Amino acid sequence: MGFLFVGLGVNFDVNKIYKFVMLACGILIIVNVFIGLMLDFKWADMINAILGLILVLFGFNYSSKKKKN
């Protein structure tokens, strides 16, 4: 996806995308916990598990890219 923006002169930073995805996942996990507590939503645990997995994968990828730079 980054190669699409190279010719357009757009400042494309993958680390900013990783940070945004991690922030979005964290916020969604917190919101989902409150919704699960208030409404007894049966899929809250499954959704939080998937969001947590995405958060860990993007966090691991972000930290490994940060160490290389």
C-alpha cells in the first residue's frame, strides 16, 4: 500500500499507522468492556480477544520496526 503514495509526494509513515491501529483497538476494547458489563453482551469476550490479538500483533510489529530505526 505504501508504494501507491510514494509517487504522490505524501508523507507515508507506517509507524503512525501502527500507532493509530493500536490506539483504536485499545479504545474499542475499553468501550466493548463497558458495553459487555452494562448489556451482558455475549460476544464481548470474543470481540475483545480478537481486538487484543490485533493489538499485540501491531504492537510487536511497531516495536520491532522502532528498534531497527
